Amino acid sequence: MGMLSEFKEFAIKGNVVDMAVGIIVGAAFGKIVSSFVKDIIMPPIGVALGGVDFSDLAVTIQEAAGDVPAVMIKYGVFVQSIIDFLIVAFAIFMAVKVMNHMKKKEEEAAEEPAPSKEEVLLTEIRDALRNK
């Protein structure tokens, strides 16, 4: 089996396609969460803290000199990134929790086997005898 055919077999497997779709959707979800934090969550928090814009919070290590930009530690952007992470982590936790709950229900349903034909017939006979 040649390398090209092995790669084709690998790439066409459902798991690889599912993973690719998950990565694409995850990247889009990350952008949405970043915008949510930056544009919706942080402004009210900044106003509540006295009009602070978190993206501007930084400590200057070295001032700008000529063409050399200032060297800064931008801890406000870091705080926004932490909030982004917490929201994404919580959303993934909730999604996994829902999926595990659904999987558990499927397993419970699969554990209860359907009654055999004999059991169904005996149940019908029992019910008929009770009704007489």
C-alpha cells in the first residue's frame, strides 16, 4: 500500500473529518467569545471600576525612543484573555456534561433488553386471565 493511498484512507475516515469540523467551529466560537468579552463584558466592568479600559492597562518597562516602540507589559489584555478562557472552558464543560447525560440515557436504554416473544405472549395471557 503506497503512502498516498494510506494518507487517503486516513484523511477520509470519519474521525478526521469530525475533528476538522470541530476545529473550525471551535475557532469561530473562540472569536465570538473574544468579542463577547471585549465588547460586552469588559466595558461595564471597566465603568464599574471607574472608567478603566482593560485593553489599555499596562506597565511601561521602557519608554519609546525614536523609531523604537515602548516596551510594555499589557496585563489588561491578559485579564481579558483569562476571562475568554473561563467562558470557553465553561461552555465546553456544559457541552460535555450534556453529551455525557445523553450518552448515559442511551446506555441505560440499551441495557434494558426488549422482552422476548415468549414474555410478551405470557404477559398477554396473564392479563387476559386477570380480566376474566
